[in-house]
Amino acid sequence: MGTVAGMDRATYYDNTTVTVKDSEGDKVKTTILKKTKNKITLKIKGLEKNEKYSVTVKGVKAKDEKTYSSVSKTFTTK
């Protein structure tokens, strides 16, 4: 489990989806466990050590934004 898309202001969600891909571009099974005003907690199955992953969260916006969009982040497991 992990937390991604931490934001420093209130976040709104609309039909939110999360995609996690490994360095080869293959999707990894991911479940949204919890959404709060400034973060999303995920359950990601099958992560491998020393592997780089990308996470894309679609259907999010900050309080002062007019449209929903996506945010992306990369991380490497240890």
C-alpha cells in the first residue's frame, strides 16, 4: 500500500481512476483504498524490488481549478 498524489490543498474527485505501469509499460493491478481531501491511498499488487513505476491519477482537481485533469508521479521500489 502507498499514498500518492499528495497535494498541499483541497482536492476534488470525479470518476477518478488510477493506472500504475512498470518500466516496460505493463499495467500493475491497483485498487483505490481511500480518497481524502489531499491524498489517495492505493493497494498495488506485484511490485518488484528495484523497479521503476509510474502512477497516473485521472479525474482530480484542486479547489481553485475549473476542470478535472490528471497527475502523474514516478517512484522506484527498494
